[in-house]
Amino acid sequence: MTTSSRRDLSPAIFRWFALAAFISMILIILTGAAVRLTGSGLGCPDWPTCFKHSYSTGWTIHSKIEFANRLVTVTLVVLTLVVFLASFARRPHRRDLSVLAGMLIVGVILDAVLGAYVVYSKLNPWLVSLHLLLSLAMVVTAAILYHRSKYVYGPGARVDVRDPHFRTVARLLWIPFVILLLTGTMTTGSGPHAGGSQGQLEARRLPFAFSSAAWVHSVAATLFVGLVLGLLLTIWRTAAPAPLQLGVRRLVLISLVQAAIGVTQYLTHVPALLVELHVAGATSLTIGVTQFHLRQSAHDREPTIPRKS
């Protein structure tokens, strides 16, 4: 085996790198939410150190949680760099995969810098909301990278649009979904979980009444659920291709579960555990909308390239 062949990665191996990046983007959202919901947002009041140029504060539970989240971020930077380098070692090389992997690096770095501003602003609620939205955008990018790593894209590749009408709907669905995310972050930003804990400087909240923000978010959620239920009804009547049927069914299921969690957490005075589940649901819904969009066209699967001996 030649030296160059040892360094080459087959599409099948690169898919594992893409999957690792995808999972890690989900993980950073869940750990970030845990930091906020445990009141550990100011557990380390300095950045990148924890307290006054030191990485140790006596290690209270809040400092441990916050610093652990920072270690996850550092690991994420390293992982995305490895995925980016792996995209160039992949054979055949594909520029689209390298661009997406590069976007993940930029996104993680921006998220880390934004996290520093969040700390130094004492958990400014606008920055905290932007922090979550940027992380969700990275989940979308990672989902696209993983999807494309499994299929053939590029000049001359087969691209069969499964249904032109559904493709238009899939594109337009991003509008109410983005509105849903924005109203959701505004609701969380005006709610009781500021990210700080007793004994720390109390973080500010968004200048909205929590009940009013929750009402606006519930309207956006009702609209979105109604749209996906309408899609499900349309699929039954038009006998759409199986991949589109599966995508819509997943959207309906996730949307209904997410709505149930949202109503329950509001009626039970927003307990932290249900908020964490709601964040997980928002992440799942983001993936579902992304996958539904990607399923609108059919592509050939990447063949597994055997390693040369």
C-alpha cells in the first residue's frame, strides 16, 4: 500500500466523521441548556479562564457545570477541524463537503466567541437567545453535511425532484419554522430561567411579559402544527413518494410531542427538566424540517470505495 492510499478515506469512513460532527452539534445545545437551567451561567465569571486568570474556583457545582460545557466546546472545535481535514483526505474529494465542514468550524468559533460575550455581559438575554439560534443553525449545517456525505452530489450527479409542489412547500415551511424558533427564544428569554443562581448577580430578562411572549409563541406553534397536519392530509390524498410520507409523519409526531411539552411546562410553572426537554424537542424539530427539505430530491448513494492493498 502506498503512503497516499493510507491517508485516503473512503466515502463510508468519512460518513462516520460527518455523523460525529452531527451528534456533537446536538450535544452542545443540550449541555448549553443544562448550564442555563441549573443556574450555572455565571459559575465561571471569566473567559476562557474560570475566575481571575485561574481555571479553578474551588469547584462549586455551578463552576463545574459551566467549565464542563466549555470543555465540550473545545472538544467540538478540535472535532470540526478533524472533520474538515478528513474532507480533503476523502476520495473522491468533494468540494461541497469541505465547504460544509469549514462552515462548521466557523460556526463553532463564532459560538465560542459569542459565549465569551454572554459571560462578560452577565448573561445578556439577547446574546443568550442568539447563542441558541446560532447553535441550531450549526445543527442544520451538520445535518446537511451528514446527508450529503451519504449521497452523490455535484456535476453530472442524478437529481430527481420527487414532487415539485412538495419541494415548494418544503422551502416555504422554513418561514413559519423560523418564526416559531424566534418566538420560542423570546419566550425563554423572558421566562424564569435566566441562567444565574442564588448568590450570583441576577441576570436581566427580555423586556416582554412572559405570559405575552408565551401566547405569541403558542400562536406560532399552532400555525406550524396546523401546517404539518395539512401536509399529512395532503400526502394521504396524493400518494406522495414514501420518503416524503416518512418525513411528514416525523414532523407531525415531533410537533405534537413538542406542543404537549410546551403546554405542560407552562401549566406547571416552567420546571427546568421540561424546559430541557423542550430544547431537545426544538433541536429534533430543526433536524426534522431540515431532513424534510433534503428529501425533496432523490440522489444515488455514494458507493463504498474499497481500500487498496
